[in-house]
Amino acid sequence: MVAPESIHDGFELANTRRTLPILLLSAREAVMEHFRPLLHAHDITEQQWRVIRVLQERGEMDASRLADLACILAPSLTRMIKALEARKLVASRRDETDGRRSLISLTEKGRTFIATVAPSSARIYADIEARVGTELLQRLTDDLVALRTALDDEL
Amino acid sequence: MVAPESIHDGFELANTRRTLPILLLSAREAVMEHFRPLLHAHDITEQQWRVIRVLQERGEMDASRLADLACILAPSLTRMIKALEARKLVASRRDETDGRRSLISLTEKGRTFIATVAPSSARIYADIEARVGTELLQRLTDDLVALRTALDDEL
DNA sequence: CGCTATAACTTAACACGTTAATGATGCTGC
DNA sequence: GCAGCATCATTAACGTGTTAAGTTATAGCG
């Protein structure tokens, strides 16, 4: 499929299709392809789904932490919270002890929404797990965490 | 860092932070973080950089194939080609034998541009390779390809 | 040849990614 | 107490992701 040359010789650009950015991007695309029909059917974006799931798992938190955990930038989150509030899936309030912070939480409607979508989502993930195989999936999970750790510039 | 429970039990949602979509997203983010200053300094986006690199590696091709290889959707590519043409980094022309197709190619200026940025880019990739380690990088590369293959619905 | 279907792009509309700048609040030291 | 700096959130501007609809061109078929 691809020439079996070394990934990178240190002097020239690597084959674009074999670089980490594209491999990670296309792998992610292959995974998301399976979830998209479900999310679309429930009129929610992938990013919004991440946000409300994080809220369900960890409860109310400020916007910065939510953005960090859901892998979403602050400006995007600001826009999304407005949309999710309009649908009454989340609620936000000012932190009383720190007026700069905005605390976001899941509403009862939000919890119900997740409960509605969760079974299908879990089924899709189980199908992916079955296709990929437990061994490969486990190794990938560990290696991806290791990759992040190796690249994290501990400031 | 994360509770050492099984990835997924088949009945409930997995821990969001341990799911493939987020792992792949955050790993990619960790990698791109290192390239962003360079790309920004040359006033080019990550996606545009992918597009012109694919053109350099494989030469003139039609838009569909280019979009596929660079992992970019057709509507995005249409917009990008306009921008890249305005900067005279790429050129496009109609396919003479199939009037529907648009053939995209790198200009001389485009080649020069890549030659200018390539050394820094290669240095950054080499640094990443050094941090991550050859073994982990090689295994990840293979596993990510395997993941894509496993999930590809061969239509 | 003409009709229909399909394919390759293009456009449009809306959401998110990314960077920079602004506003508001908190904090620190004097 | 207040001036100056840091932090959190928001806004703005532009590029890309995503889906749907629209254009133009080709292919198939009677």
C-alpha cells in the first residue's frame, strides 16, 4: 500500500500520508463516520455531545475546565453554551466566589437526552471495539496516551 | 490519572476521556501544537500545507483525488484553492478530456515556498520522533493504519 | 439522437477551529 | 485603598468542517 521506507530520514519531509497528523486525522474520521448518523439524527454535533457527556460524568464545572476536558477551545465553548442553553440541555450561572467564572451544568432535560442517545452510542462503540479487536484497541489507547505524555511540554 | 476500569462494558457509555475520538483528537492536538508556530509564521494553515505537500509529492491531479489524499472535504478544497491561487502557490485548469474535472498543480512559487518551509518542518518532525521514540512511533503508525482498515466499510 | 442518471465540482448555510483583542473580575504589593 | 498585572470569559474575524442543494458535464441506454 505504501512504500516500506523509513518514516523519516531527518533531512527531508516524510511522506505526507504517513505523518502523525494525517494518520491521526484519518483514523479519527474513520471512527467518527460511525457515530455521525446517530448524532445527526438527534440534531447534535459531535462537539456538543462531548460537552454534555463530560458534564454528566463530572458534574457542574467552570467553562475553562469544561473546555479542557471536552477538547474544545474557549471561544467555541462560549458559542456552544448559548446554543445548548437555548435548547435547555445545560444551564449556566456565575460563580458566587469568583465573578469571572461561569459554572455550567447539565439540566434534567440534558440528562434525559443523554439517556436517550446513550444506548445507540454504546452499541456503536461496541461494534467498533469488535471490529478493531480488544488487543489493538487497548494498545492504541495506551500508546495514544503515551504519545500525548511524550509531547506534553510540561510548562 | 484515570480509573483502571475496562474500556467499555457494552452497556454503558465509556469514560469520555478514554474513547477513541477524544484520544485521537487530543493526540493530534499535541502533535500539531509543535507545528503551529512554523505554519503561522509562514501565513499558511495546516490544511493548506497538507494540500500543497500532496501536490508536490504526486504532481497535478483532479480536485477529488487531492481532497481525498489531503483529508479535506470538497467544499473546503474549493475555497482553499481560490486562496492558494490568489497567492499563486497553485494553479488550476479544466481537464480537456472531462470538462467536469478541475486539475490542480503546484506553481514554481509553490515549490519554492515548500522548499523554504521544509527544513524547519523536518526538524520539528525529527524532534517529535526523538521525543516519542522510534518504537512507539512505528507501532502507532502501523496501528493507526490497521484501525482505519478495520473500520473501513469496504463498499 | 434525446432522456435519464450519475459524477465532479460549486455554492450556501451554519457550526467549530484558531488567533487576537476586549471586558470584567480578582489579586498583589506598595 | 489603589495601581498594575494576571485570569476568565467573551467578542470579532477569518478559515475549515459538515450537510444539503444547485450546476455543469459525462455516461448509458433506448
